Amino acid sequence: MIAVVAGAAIVTAGAFTTVPGLLVTPLHENYAWDRGQIALAASVNMILFGLTAPFAAALMDRVGIRRVVVGALMLVSAGALLTSFMSQPWQLVAYWGVLIGLGSGCLTMTFAASITADWFDKRRGLVTGALSSSSHLGQLIFLPLLAWSVDRFDWRPPVVTLAFVALAVAALVFLLLRDHPADVGAKPYGATEFVPKPARVPGAARRTIAVLVSALRTGPFWLLAGMFVICGASTNGIMWSNWAPAAHDHGMAVTAAASMLSLIGIFSALGAIFSGWLTDRFDPRRLLTVYFAIRALTLLALPLVFSSTVTVLMIAFVVVYGLVDVATVPPVIELSRRVYGEDGPIVFGWANSAHQLGAGAAAFLGATARDMFGTYDVVWTALSVACVVAALMALVVRAPRPA
């Protein structure tokens, strides 16, 4: 039940992350805003999404998971409602970029890592994969409906609808989510003994910074963060805000493009779960090398795959790319746990910040490159090369083997 409720919160946050890509064309046409101005809001959102995560993990240790999650969902709801009244580009940055970025940043894979660490002693990789996939499940559930709504009713109604969905999920979290198994007199899944609830950790922000300073002195952190910069740039950074415009450049209808992105979400969910299962059994470093290598090949092929209609080659791209999209998360969480122990979720939160820095840069630079060159082809090629670099970085991470 706890995993289901946590998944519902992550699903809701995931729905918000895909909306900017659907807003680019209508806002460009309705207000004559540059694509770069619109993409700036998505970039700010992604950067704050990442920077918030490690502080959210420490804050959950300080005040409890439930309070943080409820507050985060209310914040994203407020941001969406305010966005529906905007009339200037800076308001899109303030409401969607800042408010929703901060709120959704509390509901990231770091949240999944915290739930897994407290509630599960066995099958951690599998549960982490399932929760990590929940964000992309939000795409699966909401994206086609949102695209249809934007196409038929303009962009405001679906944005307001998402705001009320977030409020409903906040109520569900308040009623059903608990901070620790000890709160209900239960043991973590797979544990043989009862685990007392740990004392509240004071100084959440101070601890978060202290963990970062300590991790910065270690080689594995730089490798994990570097890989995740590339990971963010080559997944949500370029896809969430630039996929629909890129498909539009090739004559594909927005509903068809949204359906393809939703289909990527389906296979991302399957890939994350399968990756979690693999992480419980194989060296996570080798898994990361394979995932990045496959992603490099798919991105290199993408300019040849795009067309005005959905083809067999497009479906093949969606399946393969989707399977490795979120697959990197369980191995990186496991490596963070092996190297940094109880500080692993916070260290992963900082690595996830690097992920979102890469995502934010790709969202903005991708749109800017499109305005400069009139095509996204150079973007796909550059990201493919970067993924090759990440595949090689994964091989040199030093981590102790599990006991």
C-alpha cells in the first residue's frame, strides 16, 4: 500500500513534467513568444527539480515523508492554477518554472530512494525500479489526454485539471502514507526483526550540504554526477520540452507525437522495473554501460526515423529508447548505497541534481539550436556522442560489492 501511494504521488508529478512540451506551439502561436523563452521555464523547472531533491530527502528525515509530500503536491497545484492566469513569459518562469519545479523536486527518484530504504529490506532494486517508472507512468496516463485537450480546448483547461488532480492525490497521501513501518507496528518488507523508527535528524539543510561536501572529495561521486548530467540531457531534458516541436518539424500531428512520447513512457516503466530486477543480480556498472551505449545508438538514428506519420522504424525507436530511458536509475541508486551507506539517498539526490542540470541545459540549448540551425539533427548527434562518454565513465566507478 505504501509503495502504491508513493507511486501515485510520483505519477502526478510526472504528469506535470511533460506539459511544457505541449505548450511550446500554442504559446508560440498565441503570444508570439520565442521558443527559447518558453523553454526557459522548462529549464528552470528542471534545474530546481534537481536542486530541491537532496534537500527534500534531508527534510523528510527531519519532519517526515508525509508532510513533505503533501506540501509538495499543494505547491505544484498552486503553480498550475497561477499559470492558467499568466500573460507574460516571466510568469511562466515563475509559476511553472519555480513553483512547480520546487514542488515536483520533492517527488523525484530521491523520494523513491527514501521510501525504499525505510520500508523494504529485500527487493529494493525491484521496488526502486517500479517507483522510478511511476514518473513515466504519469506520461502514459495523462499525456495523450492532455495533448487531446490542448488540441481541442486550448492549453488552459488541461493545466487546471492537473492542478485539481494534484490536490486530490495530496488528500490521499495525507490519509494513507506513513513515514516509517514502526508508525504502524510493522517490519520493513523482508526484514526478520522489528526496526525502531529513527530519531528525527536536526539541521536538514546543514546535513545535506555536509554530505555533499564529503561526497565531493570522492571520485565515485564525480563519475555518478557526470553520468547523470548526460543522462538528464539525453532523456527528459531534450524529450519533455523538445520532442513535440521536433516531431512537428517533420509534419507529425501533436496528438501523434504525444502518443509516441506516451509510448516511450510505457516502455520506460517496463525498462525501469526490469533494470531494478537486473540490479539485484548483476554489476550495476556494467548495466549502465550497456544502457548508455544503446541510448547513443537510438539518438544517432533518430533523424532518420522521424516522419510525418508513425512508421515501423518510429515504433522500433520508441521501444528501444524507452526501455533504457529510466533504466539508469536503479543502478545509480544501488551504487550510491554501496559507496555512501546511509547517506546514499542524499548523495543520489545530489547526483539527481546534476541530472536535472543536464536536463535544463538540454531543454534550453536544444530549443536554441533549433532556432539557430532550423533543425534538431545536430542536437541528436551531440547527445549520442555524450552517451558514449557516459558508457565509458560507468566502467571506472569503484564500488564495494554487496555483503
